[in-house]
Amino acid sequence: MTPYFAKTTRRFRKELFLFFSSALFLLLTGVSLAVYFTLFDQLKKGENESITHLAQIRSMAITEWCHRAKDLARQITSRTRIRQELEKYNEGQIDLKSLAGFIKPKLEDAMNLSDEIVGIIRLDRKGQVVVTCGYGSDLLLKRNEILGFVSKDVELSEPIQVGKHSLILVSAPIINRAGKRQGTDLVIIDLNRLEKIVSNSEDIGKTKHIFVGYPSKSDISRLFSIRKNPKDFSRKTQGYHAVRNSVLNAINGEKGLKSISDTVIAYQPIEGCNWGLAIYQRRLELYSAIYKKMAYIAGISLAVYFLILLAFWFLLEPLAGRILLRNDELEKRIREKTAVLENEIAERKKAGIEKEAAQRIAGMGDFTWEVETGKTSWSKGMYDLLGYDKSEEIDFAKVNAEIHHPDDPDKITNWLNECLESGKSHFPPNEYRLIRKDGRILNVRTNVSVKYKDGKPFEMIGTCIDFTEQKRQQAERERLMMAIEQAAETIVITDTEGSIRYANPAFERITGYTREEAIGRNPRVLKSGEHDDAFYREMWGTLTRGETWTGRLVNKKKDGALYTEEAVISPVRDEMGRTVNYVAVKRDISHEVALDAQLRQAQKMEAVGRLAGGVAHDFNNMLSVILGHAEMVLEEMIPDQPFHTDLEEIKKAAERSADLTRQLLAFARKQTVAPKVIDLNKVVAGMTRMLERLIGEDIEMAWLPGRNLWSVKIDPSQIDQIMANLCVNARDAIAGVGKVTIETDNTTFDEAYCADHIGFTPGEYAMLAVSDSGCGMDAEVLDEIFEPFFTTKGQGKGTGLGLATVYGVVKQNNGFINVYSESGQGTTFKIYLPRHRVKADPLPEKGTEKQVERGHETILLVEDEPAILRMTSMMLEREGYTVVGAGTPGEAIRLANEHAGTIHLLMTDVVMPEMNGRDLARNFLSLYPGAKCLFMSGYTANVIAHQGVLDEGVNFIQKPFSKGDLAAKVREALERE
């Protein structure tokens, strides 16, 4: 290298270095500033959201505390006995001393509801103080001041300072059952816990302030001000006035974020009281993390800048030498480049033919339009695209009008005019429709460029690409996506590792998680713990084998609630057959599972009922024999005989057993009843004295009859059964003093309610409710309370048939029964009997029994149980009747045909082999038209009664029966018209 060339190279190197360093500095500065402002805005937004979120959390915590304070006041005012005594005082029935002596211990006890309650002031309806507790005596204000705290609803007062304590009054009206105001409770709440709630927040800096205030005259007063630096928050500072105005905005129901000078303030209203909250922090501290990041970025940018300059300096020396090549070398290279360009031109001519083939394959073509002359020319690809032959003469003016879709000409014309008038050379593609020569519609995408001459457009060159098939596929994908988005089933797509990549809106609605929360997480977030590890291993084993898994899952929603869903999970494969995703389609079946459980319980109760009815029927037959023989033996014995007492005990035991079977029959809905249309209020009212004696003196009974109660059709004795069983259970559930409430009302069930309750039918019903303040029941006990022989009482204290009897009676009368109970909260049984629109029958008056006359008639007795046949024959013969006994229906018909005299009465069992009792009676009456019939059975079947209700005009006696009952029933049947 010559000295001159070396000197020139060094000078050029310096010039290039200065130019490059300046350009690089400007470039890095511009990029850094763009990054700085963009990133700063994003980080600033995040910090603002954090302080706003903190204000929202504190506001909700204070709101929750206010609601709890109001709930405490409501609990105190809702105590019935205290409210009743105040009502008596208001009516002048008791004096103030008596009222205070009764209420004060109760209110002192009510203060134990929460350690936040430090006092109570009770006012009568005139606003006079009747009782005070705790700090109540310290807050005895003037009557006008007290009346200022009284409100129609439960409200919080402004804070009151008593010594070192900050207090508030919660005004709660005392309302009686008639809805009239009887007085007011002023519950005094200590604000100490609220102050802890307000101050319980993470420390985000030394300049943070949490300020809670309330309106006071034309200004605001501080409820609490939690400050990290008290000196920085005096009334003279600008920050104090900014916070004061923010709290005032929050009190007016506004919320938001504001920046004043070097301060950022987030403020939120507090629901449930007229308070506002503001959080104040210095901007410099709040955004300190942002400033550090910006400084870090600036340092990195400078380091990169100097490293690039250093590298460029060492690379410039060979670069400068190459730039300063000699002229002869440059000329040589130009000649070589010219030769290359000539070869490229030849290649392009050759490629023209190949271009036409490529355009035909790609479904594209190009055109040229001369603006001034309007002359149009098409490429071979354009002819093929539109279905025209290039050899034929084409009138382009006519063809251009024919190939444009009739709905798109204006769109195309407007677009072309915009291109020509814009002054630009290139434009974004436009989409529209063209019509081929054969009538097929194409969707095309066109790119155009405009050439200018003397500043005016003179030629437009364009390229058309057919994307009809792509558009069709896109439309199919959009329809599919729309169907997935609107599907009622949950649809989730995961990758092969199980991370969620897509979830439809049904997933959000059912699980409570938003898509943003779900994307990227594993479906195990829904795991409920109801399935063991083996269940999930089997599921994933099926999926990893490339098979579809189908089954039920019990999952957990975001709020913790469990739900059941049917799921089908399938692998998704690519063109190579490899699994790339899993798609799960799941349907929430929680409602169906609940209904299925109710149906199984109803079927179970029905099966137990049928079993109980069958057992009771056979047991009644045996009891009939025991009772009958015991009575007949007792008639022959005098009381002084040795075995007389033993026989009495046998008879009593048999009668108790008969009562037990009647309860079983009531549960099975197969006992015989004589329903009447009754006024439920009158029947229950007539039982109140008996029920009061039944539950005892320590338990208060309240009778609340409903107005204009609808009539029902039921055997009045069954109401006795229901009330006795429910009141005995209520008595046993109450330890010591308690209360039983009986009430009636009208109610209507619609189809929506009945759809969720198996066995319920829409309609109008009279409701009978029995509530107690006893120990209540948990969910496990509630599932079994109506099953026979299930009891929670100690051994020997219950048969377990009381509630089973109630259940059977209600179901027999086409009614429903609901139970509401929780451990320690008491129990309510609600019975719904269908409305009967006929006027109620008068209840029969109880009178003295009349003496039954002895008989002399002939009776055909039919009974398939030999022991009962012998015993009943003996009973009837002792009453003076002539008995013709038969063990089967066939024998009975034979004896009736052979009997020489008159048979006055057929007495037959209902269920027998060969023929039932009703069919036997029909055959017998054809032989003796004037005779009477008396049916007997342990339970009635549909041959005599429909669903256990005795048909009109049918004589029936229930097994087991006593000799006196039998004599009376036979006499009644013989004398009946």
C-alpha cells in the first residue's frame, strides 16, 4: 500500500467513524426514549392499579364490618320475649321498673354476642330511655339528641368519643308482628377492631397514609388516619387538603384515582355507611421501582453504544481500504455486473412462459389498465382465472361489466378512484367478487400499483388471486368456532402436557374461572379431592394410549362448590398421526344427579312401605287370634281367679302390638280411613289443650292459624296422629325450657318448583307447620328420619315409627312433607295437603257408646286362616248369631248353595286364594240379594279401597278387632239400609 493511499484510508476511516457514531447515537437515543415512555406508562399503570386495589380491599373490609355491626343490632332487636315486654310497657300493661328488671339481664346477655358491643340503650316508641347497659349510662344524652340517632332502618351514627374510646351507635327499630314500631335499640360498638381492620395492610412505603372520614357539618372529620409519618400529614400540608377533598368525593359515592403535584391518591366510598376512604402516597416513592428500571435500561443502552463503537473502530480499517478500490477495479466489476444483468434478462424471458404456468396453478393472473385510453390487457393467468380463451377477441368494456358481481361494482369503482386520486404508487390489497364466464362466483384479492407521468396517473398494474376455497374454509372455521363459543357444554383444549390453551364461555359460566385465569393452567385447578390417584392414572393412561376417555368427574368451582359433569376427552392428531392436543367436552349434570338421588330415595321409601304393609297384614291375623281368645277367656273368668291378671296383661300387650301395626300400615299408606272435608284450623284448635298437656308446662306452645284457610279432605283422626307424633318429637328435642309453634297457611306450587322436587305436583295446598326450638338434626339424620324403626332416641324411648306414620299419612292423602333443620337451630316440619273446594263437613260429636243388641241372624263367615276362623266363629256365636264357617271362597259358595234357610250377612276376608273378597260378595249376593256384606282385613287393597281410602257404602272392620268392636260392626252392617 502506497503512503498516499494509507493516508487517504486513515482520513476516510475517521470520517466514517464520526458519521456512524453520530447516527448510532441518534438511533439509540430515539429507541431508548420510545421504550422509556412506553414502559413507563405500563409500569405506572400497574402501580396505580395496585394502590387502587388496596383502596378497594380496605373499603370492602370496612363495608363488611358495617354490615356485621348492623346484623348484631338486628339480632338484639329480634329477641321475641324482650320485644313483647316492651310492647306491654308501651300499652301501659307493666311499669318501667318491671320492664327494666326483665329486659336489662337480657340485654346484658345480648352484649355477649360480640366483644365489640360495649353498651346498649333501649328506647320506647316515644323516644324515652327505658334501659341502659355498659357504656349506655355514659351516653345518656338529651332527648332531642337521642331522637337524632333514631332511624326507620338500621343505621350507623357518627363516631362518638368517650374517654379514650371511639364509639358508634347502631340504631335498630323494634318492630312487632303487626309491623308497628315499638321502640329503638341504640347498640354501642367499639371502633377498636375497625381501626385494626383499617391498619391491616402491607407497608408500601414511608409516605403512605390510609384515611377514613365522615361528613361533619360543612367539612369532614377523620374516623381513622393510619400514618407512617405523622409530621408529613398536618392540616397545613397540601397533601392533607387533597386527601380531604378525595374523602369528600368518596362520601358522595365517587371512586377513582387522582394525582396532585407530587402526590397520588386513591379513594373509594364505603357502602353501608356515609364514610369515605382515601390512600395517599408520594409519587416519588410509589414510582421508585419504575425509576430504577429506567436507569437500568439507560445504563445498558450506553454500554451497548460504546461496545458497538469500539467494534466498529477496529472493523473500519479493512472496510475503508475496500471502499477506496482503484478505478480500474471498479470498472472491471461494472463490466462483470453488466454481463450478469444481460444473463438475467435472458432468464426472465424464459421465465415468462413458466410464470404463466405458475399463475394457472396458483389461481392468479395480472392485468394492465391504461388510464387515459381505458385500454385493458390480461395475462394468460387472468384469462384462465376468469374462464376465457386468450385467442378470442374480447370486448373488455363489456366483459368488465359482466365479470363484476352485481353487488360489488360501486365498491370496486370507489376503490379504484381512491387509488388514482391518492397520489400513491402502492396500495393495500382489496377483496371483492368476480363472475367467471361459466357463472361461478370467485372471491379474489387484488393488489394494484399506479404509474405516474408528469404527475398524473397513466397506467395501473394489478394482480388478482383466487382465494374462494380459502374463504370457504375460513367461513367453516368461523361457524365451527361460533358453535363452540355458544355451546352449552364446557369445551376445553389442552396441550400434551395438560396446560389449558382454550376454554369456551360455558367453562367460565360453570366453573367461575375466566378464560384469562384458566389459560396456561392445568385442569387440576378444578380437582375436588373426590377421586383417588388411581382414577386419574387410569384416565391419563387411556389418553396417552391415543384412546378417548369417557366418564363422570366431580370437580370444584372457583367458589369451592362441587359439581358433577359427564366428560368425553379425546386426543387431537396432526397429519403425521401424532397427538398435539386434547379436547374435552363436558356437561354439567349436577341437577340430574340430585334429581336421581331424590328419585332413588322415593323408590326406597315406597319399597319399605310395601314390605311394612305386608308384614303388618300377617301380624294382624295373629293378633286377632290372641285378642279374641283372651277376651273370650276373660268373659268366663271372675277377677279373683289366679290367671285373670295374666290374661289382662296378654290382652294389653296384644292391643299395644295392634297399635304398632296400625303405625306400620299408616307408613305403608294401607290403613283404612274415612276422609271428610274439614277446616284444618278447627281440627287443630280443638287439639291444642291436649297437645299442651302432651308437651308439658316447661314448653311454650304458640298457635298461629292462617286466615281464610282452604279446606282439605282427610280423616280427622289422621290429623290427630300427625299432630301427636310431631309434638312428641318436638318435646323430646327440647332440653328444658323451649317453644313449639303450630301454624297454618295457604300455598301454591308451580311447575318450576315441582320440576326440582321428585313427587311434588303443581297445585294449591293448605300448609300445616310444627316448629320447635330444640336440638335440631344434621344432614345424615335428615336422610333417614322417615324410615321405619329409625330413631335418635335412647333404647326403650321410641319405636322409630312416629315420623314414618306421619310420612305415610301425608302421602296417602296426596300431600307432601318438607323438613328444615340444622344442628342446634331447631326443626320445622311443613305438611302440604291438597285443597278441596267443597264446603267442610261438620266434625262428629263424641258421645257415649250405646249398648249393642244381641243377634239372632245367620252369618256366612269366610276366612282362610283357620285360627281366626275358629276364634271369630266363637265370638259371633256368643253374641247369639248362627255361624256357617268356610275356609275358602269355593267352599263358601258351596255352603251358600246348600244352606236350607236364609243367610243374612256375609263376613269375609279381603285377600284369599282362589278369589278376593269383593268377587266372592258379588257371587254371594246373586244367591241372597237382600243379604248384607262385611269385609275384614289387616289392610285394604284396591279391591275395596282406592289408595287406602274406603269406598262409600262398604262395611269394613280392621284386624285385629275386639269382641265388642266385632259385635258393634256386625250389628251396624245388618241394620244399615
